[in-house]
Amino acid sequence: MRSSARSLRRAVLATSALSMLGFAPAAFAQDEGASAASDDDAIVVTARRRDERLIDVPIAVSSISGEALANAGAIDITDVAASAPNVTLEVSRGTNNTLSAFIRGVGQQDPVAGFEAGVGLYLDDVVLNRPQGAVLDIYDVERIEVLRGPQGTLYGRNTIGGAVKYVTKRIGDTAEFKLRGTYGSYDQADGVISAAVPLGDGTVRVGGAVARLSRGGFGTNLTTGRENYNKDVWAGRGTVEIVPGDDAFFRITGDYTRDKSETRGGHRLITSLATGAPVLDDVFDSRGALVSPTQDVEAWGFSALGELKPTDWLTVRTITGYRKDDSATPIDFDALPAVDLDVPAFYNNKQISQEIQLLFDVGRFNGLIGGYYLDASARTTFDVRLPGTVTALTFGDVDTRTGAIFGDFTYDITDQLSLSAGGRYTWDRRTSIVQRNVYLGSSPFFGGTTAPIVRQTDFRGTADFKKFTPRASIAFKPTQDHTVYASYSKGFKGGGFDPRGVGTAAPDANGNGIGGAGGDYEDIYNFLSFDPETVDSYELGWKGQLFDRRLTFALAAFYADYTDIQIPGSVGAVVGGVQTFIGITTNAGKATFKGLEFEGNLVAARDFGVDGDSLNFSWALGYLDAKFDRFIDSRGIDVADRRSIQNTPDLTASGTLSYSTPVGEGSINASTTISYRSASQQFEIPTPGLDQPGFALWDANLVWNIDDIFSLGVHGRNLTNKRYITSGYNFLRQNPDTGQFILLNGQPGISSTLGAEGVLTAYYGNPRQVFVTGTVKF
């Protein structure tokens, strides 16, 4: 029943454009003249940490090849979401490089230290523990895999929504050199140089890539004159591989990214409540005056992979990873010249991880057992500058130590029926320092010299969490071209301490008459801490090929119970006579998710006009019914029927029509894609003006592969120039039941909960872009 996965890996680069996702179907016609895919044309993925045909894996997976991404003109990892069902990948508000990721309604809205991701992002099997520096640019990539649903058994904590795997290319046994240049709208100018060469007898192979990625702004900061939404990135990646024989492989990879783009300024959706400053006409223009610290992001890391085969049935694998990133990010919430709600910020993250796996394949029984350890630290420091030179400092320092043992096993009961089961036991320790002080002027972190006038929080705490996350599935293959499966999986997202928590606001929960204001540690601990959240997911799926393998499809139906949902909140309030942020995070939610996902590719015609030409249609459709069953608000009232899951449209869909025809020594590939997302909310409570109605985007690509050396492509993105909101901020007073904006007396109107200007600020997806890409490879 199992395919020989090791022999399939060689087919990935040539055939992964046949992925069910169909991101860039212009690449589908690589096997010119063939009437159907052969067994060797299978897509290979590593969703279960071992090489398997995509059609055999009892998990909802989309796989997008590097060639398909290049043909589609993909720029960064967020482009994958347009054609993946029930997936949201977006740049998070005021930067180019912080990622907001949601899969099947589970993710992380707030990127500060203390809150965990709901979607795991992996760079060559090393997790990126924090969202800063996680908007990975597309270069030197073999494929990207999107795993939907809880992946807690094999990928651990913080993958309760799913996982995204960015897999870089392995070096071949022949020398290669490649130049890629791009120029387009808004002075986009990208250049990538990559090379790889085997040394001596080919046992040692060295490769690397350097990328310069730049673009002018989509708009302008009218106060500072600086570009808004520009891009200024240098990046590089280097690899050394040692291949002493068929039974051993070693790889060390390092990467570096420096992003010195300007701060992204938001677009105000309301006139100023203090000065009457009007709303700007261009959504990409802004007026914020905060420019210090200058935005600067530096991210780097390395990974070391070793694989040994002491016997035919056993593979020993070790994965070591180190990551570090430092971000200086000023965010002008009010997007006006006044110092009203200005937030200079620093984010500093580092981590080291070690994983060991034992993979075995013994007749009908195969699987893996392994161990994992992560030691990570994350620090968030920011000032909240308010009118009257008052500053509220938030400092959160979180250390995470996580250990786990896990196993996943498959037994082929017959050639058609297999049973898989596994589990992971995780020990998770979070140690946090939370400080919140109020200053006149800037805090010492941002140039101030005065002592705090109010100390709201000075807290140190440790929390330990233990969790078992099992997985089980049964798969039936009526033929080699079909797999029907049923699965159960469990995942969890780590608990912790709210870095925005104000200890002086802690109630006297233990009844000793002291409370948070008096420094009672137990009350403050209970006030700042929150528990892990969990998901239990059930899935039915069918993957298959029909009509002489001209039609490839994957269909999945799922149901999930989402419990102890962490609800982070920042609300304006007066504490100690000073208006400031207050963080209140509770496990106040419970939800139920039900949905369908349908992906496929149809070879509509071959050789219908020219010998070797091909017409393809691919699609991805996701439906999600996500509803809160319980949502306890700050009044202690269950308002589940008045809340919605954030960043989660009910419907996501895309369709791509592509045509490929041989021309001379090469081919021309043309494709066009329309993607659609239904309406979604930025936060659980409706926010008029900020929530995004349903919208569609139209892309098109024309790629001429002149021969084996030269290629030229023209790409159009968002050709209708659609304006759509991806994220934003809201600090207006709302009716807690309807979301309607209200005045202090509860009547309809607009009033601010924090600052004088009023904040309802939006960030937008990229406008229309047209660019030309040329490639030379030897």
C-alpha cells in the first residue's frame, strides 16, 4: 500500500506543479504530450515528517512547488493564502515582516510576547516561535506545504490551527547558476542571484542565494514626506551539504534578512475628534509623525540536519535550529501629527531547538518516535504616548522552555486498509516578567530620564502546563488512485501571562482585603495569567484521481471543538488617575467549527490545437461555519450570539485557468486566477468601517520559457485595483452587545476610549501591481 517515498523525492521538482492547490497551473503542462500522470509523477510531501505521496496522506494538505510560485509571480509567503482554502496569511498592521496567520479560524491576532501562535510556521523543519520576521520572501524555495487542522502530535504546541512549511531546495549533483531580475509598478526592483556547486567528487556541495528586494511606497506620509508601504530588504541564504553515501546526509543552512523599510502608517477612517482633521482620499497615505525609533528589522538563524541509515529499515534524524530577530517598530495609532496615541516599540526574540527522530519501515509497519526541546526568549517593550506628555511603558519578557516526546505509527492491515495512531506529551514552562510604569515624558527605554510617577505592575511569575495531544486515522484505498480516510486530532496553544496586564487593576479575588492595588501576589498572578486553549478535530476526507488521472482532487469535511479560547483585550481606562492600556486576557470562549474544503485540478484538454499543448483548470474552495458557543465578557455576561471568530471568512474560493503551448525550444504558459474571500471581522465584536466585506482579486501571468536557459514573465496582481482592509486598530467606545459606536452616555455617536483624536485606523492589501521578471540559468 505504501509507495516507495525515497524514490519519489526526485520527482518533486519536476511534477509538484500538479499539486491539488494549483497555485500556478501554467506549470502543469511540463510533461508535454502525456495524456495522464504516471505513478512517478506523484506529489511528495513531508506532512507526517516522512516522504509520502500527497494522495496517500490522511491529512488536509496543500503543496505548492517553487516553480509554480515563480510562474505566479509570488512575492512572499502571504501569497499562498489566496489559493488555499480556509487560510488567512497577512502582514500584521504597522510592519512589512510580522505575520498574522489563521487556519480554520484559529490563529494569533496580537503579536506581542506573552501570546502564542495558533499556526506553526516552519523553515526547513525549524519552527519560527514568534511572528516577527515571519513574512518570508519567496526565493530559493522548493515548495510550501500548508497543513490544515491540529498538528499537535508531530509538530507540537501552537499548531492547533495548522502548520505552514517553507522548504528550501536541496543542492543537486551538478553546478548551477541562476539570475532573476524583476522590475515593475512603484519602482519594484528585485534581484536574486543563486548558485550551487559540488566540490571534488560531489561528496560536499555548496550553495547559496542573495536577494535584494525593493519597492517604492504605495503612498506617502504627508507629515514626514517619507514613503508609505515601501520595501527595502536585503536577504541571503547559504547551504553546505555533505553526502558521503546513500546511507548518510548532512546539511547546514544559514539565512539572514535585513528590512529597513519605512514604518507603515495607517489610514484613518474617521475625522479627528480633537482637531477635525479630515479623512484622506488615498488609503495608502498617512499623517503620523512618529518616526523614532527608525523601523529596522534584523532576522537570522541556522539549522543543522543530519540523517543516517544504519540499516535499511531505520533512519536516524537530528534537527538543530537557532533563530534570532530584533525589530524596532514605531506605530502611530492615531495616524496624525499630534502625540496622541504614539507607540515606539522594540521586539527581541531568540530561540534554540533540538529534535531527534527515529524513523522505521518494517514491512507493513512504519512510523517514527522522537524527542524535542525548545528554549526561547521573547521581549516586548513599548511606550504608549498620550496627550499631556504622559507615557505608559509596557515591558514583557517571556522565557519558554518546552520538551516533548512523540510518536506516530502506521500499520497496513491489508494492501488497501491502514491504521495510524500517535501521540505527543508536552511539558511547557513559561516564565514572565511584566512591568508597567507611567512616566511624564518618555520611559528610559526610549530616551527618558525621569522615575515613574505610577508603578502599575512589577510582576514575575512561572506557569507549567502539561498536555497530551493524540492523533488517529484510518485510511482505505479502493485503488491506487484513491484514498478515503477518517481522522481525529488534538492540539493546544500555550498559556501564559498578559504582558499588558495592569496589576493595580487586579480584583481582590481571594477575599483577603488586599487586592491587586495593594500588591497581593496571588490576585495579580490570577489576573495576569491564562490557561492553554485546545482543539479536538474530526475529519473525513477523500483524495483521488479520475478520468485517466486528468482530474485530481481532495475533499475534506471537518468538525472541531475549540475550548478555553484565549480572548486578549486592550481597553482604554483610567488607572491611578492616568488613562492607559489595560490588558485583560481570559479563557472566556468556547466555539464549534464545521467546514468543507475542496481542491482540484482538471486537465481540460491536451493536444487540442498544437501537439503538446494543454488547457488546465484548478480550484480551491473552503467553507467554514465558526460560531462561539460561549463568550463571557467583562460584565460576566455570555454574549456568544453577539460575537464572531476574527479573521475568518465563511467562504474562501479561487479558480485558475491556464494554457501552455510549445514554442520553439521552450513554451509559453498563460494563466489567470480569481480569488474570493467573504466578509470577515477584525475582532470578535463587529467594528463598523474596519470590518472587510467580501471581495475578489484578479491576477494574471504570462511566462515565456525561451529555452533551458532564458525565461521572461509578465505578472499582474490585483488587476482591478481593489482596496481591501487586512488589519487595523480600534479605540472607540462601542456598545458591548451590538458593536455600534456610542458616546459616553450610551447614545449613538463616536467617542474615544483612549487619546483625544479617536482611533479607527486601517491597513490595506497591496494595490494593482504589474511587473516583468527575467531569469537566466546555467
